[in-house]
Amino acid sequence: MEFLSATQIVLAVLARFWPVWVAMAIVLGASFWFKKKLGLYGQLFDSGVGIAGVVICFFWLFTAIFANRVAPFDPLGQIPVMKDALPGAIDANSGLAYLFGGDKLARDVFSRMIYGSRIVLAIAPLATGFALMVGITLGLPAGYYGGKIDSFLSFLANLVLAFPVILLFYLLVTPGIMDTPIPFAMAGLFFLFPIIFFCTLFYTRFKNRPERLYLLLGLTLLFGGWVYIGLVFNADPFGIVKMDPNELNIFVAVVFASSPGVFRIVRGLVMDIKTRDYVAAAQTRGESPWYIMLWEILPNARGPLIVDACLRIGYTTILLGTLGYFGLGLAPESPDWGTAIKDASRLLRSFIHPALPPTIALMTFVLGLNLLADALREQSMKD
């Protein structure tokens, strides 16, 4: 069996990422050129920390988008002679190399790392977004009204937060729970919150402009209903919006575990902001409570929420890796980074251990999110 040298491996890896380099050059170049017109995102390019965070996050985003072009092999494909192959081993039939070697099932470690980014970027940001919708929708009235509403919702949030996170996830993604209707019932409940949020948002803003209101409500219900039936019932007629049952269970578990934390942050922000003069002015104008919450209070709480979202995506990524390492949730053959680390942990090798690439991938993605959160925090403090 022929092998590539260390230099050839490095050059080959860099060459495989050519679509990522091109996309990053275009996007980052345009971002630098128009940064003064891009608001908070453009301000990130005024600091080295912000640039580093944006570059790392864009790298993994475009890697996930162009995974089928970057990865030389099918992540589930097996070539028997490449079992436990050393890095740079060349497949005689295709002429392509296992750049980071092969695992114990003769699968390409490099290709699995690349396709693993798709799973992480499909679950972590989207689940965090849904958790934000749930936390914001419940946190706004709890902080604004107070009283019994606040006491009841805070009790529910504290009840969930009282469970250790790993134990909570273990209970939610074990096969016994996954085979019951519970995850689908929870998904049906949680996925209603974005629809409710945006319908309320548009109604409070445009209730006196019916032509605009009906259009926005119609689009929200049409698009939201399409996503809803695709995710919850796996019944998208176009086959675009869908999620495997294993991924749906983890998705629901992330939303369930993250929502109380978002709720407490939003509640605290609302309790502080509702005492400001511009809120009192809106109340004097006779604005409805939900208008004040959504259009006066929430925009002024966006800074901490954006920072929290970045950090929460990083926490979710680590949690997905932990669940994959313990073999929970995703299918055993999944190329996600946690499963890849678990599969490689029993293989002894002194040169580019198979567990190293997915570990570095997970570490760098979380690092990029943390740097991005730090830069956003600095900018929000300036504002």
C-alpha cells in the first residue's frame, strides 16, 4: 500500500477545502467592504477577537455546506483493505487517500469529520433558536406581569433546572423514551412557539394595517405550518423539511433543557428594562402590553440574548459530542464528532490518532463561538 508524506497530507487537506476557501474569501471580502452598513455584524470586524470568531464559524459553516465536495469518500463507505489504515494511505482503486487514516470499520476519518459538521450545524444552532423562541415567549410575560404568572412559570423553569443536565439528557434520549410518543408530543408543543411568537409580533405591530397584517400572518402560518408538519410528523410533501427520529429526540431534549435558562435571562432583563422611561412613554400612549414587550423591551435586550445564543450553541455542541461519545441519541454509524471520538478511542496509534481530527473540529468550532460571543459582548457594552 502506498502512502502520502506528511507534507503531501497537509497540502492535500488544504486542497480539499478549496470550495470553503473561495466562499470565505467572497463573504469575508464583502463583509470588510460593507462593514459600516452591516450594523452589529460589521462591528465585529473592528476587533481581532471578532474577526477570529467570524472566520472560524464561517469555516465550519461552509464546510458543512460543501461537505459533499470537500470529503473524498462516503462517510459510511467501507474499503476493507483500509481498516485501521495509517494517515495518507492510498486506495488502489480510486487513487484517493485516507488523509487522516481509517477507523476500525475501514471508514475514512477525514470524510467522517467533514460530514460530522453537518450534523452539528443542523442540530445545535436550530435547537438553540427554538429554545430562544420558547424562553422569550414565556420570559416576556413572566418579567412584565410578575405575580402569579411569574411564580408559576418560574417554578416550572426551576423544576427543569434542578435536574443535572447530563442526567436529564440521558433520560430523554434513552431507547425506552425514544420509542414512546413523548418526544413527538414535546416536539409538537415546542415547535408551536415560533409560530405563536411571530404571529403575535406581527399582530401587535400591524393590527391597524390589515393589508400588511394578513400578508405577514399568512406567510407565517404557511411557512411555519410547512416546517411544523415536516419536523413533527415527517409529512413534508416536498421532502425538504425532515429530521430522523434520533435527531428529533436530541433536538427536543436540547430545547427542553435550554429553554429554562433562556427564560430566566429574559425574565431578568424584562424586569430591569420595564422600569425605563421609554416603556413608561409607551404605556402612556396606550400601547398594549404585548406591543411593549415585543417592540420596546425585547429590542433593547437583544445584546445579552445574542451573546447567550452564541455561548449556548457552543454548550450544545459539547453536549452533542458527549452524548455521541456515550452512544446516546444518534445512530451508532453516525459521523457526528462525539461518535467518531468514541469509535476511535480504542485504537492505539502514535501518528494522527483517529480521535484527534473530530476532537480538534469540536474544539475549534466551540472556540469560534466563544470568541464570537466575547466580541459581541464588547460591542453590546459599547452600545
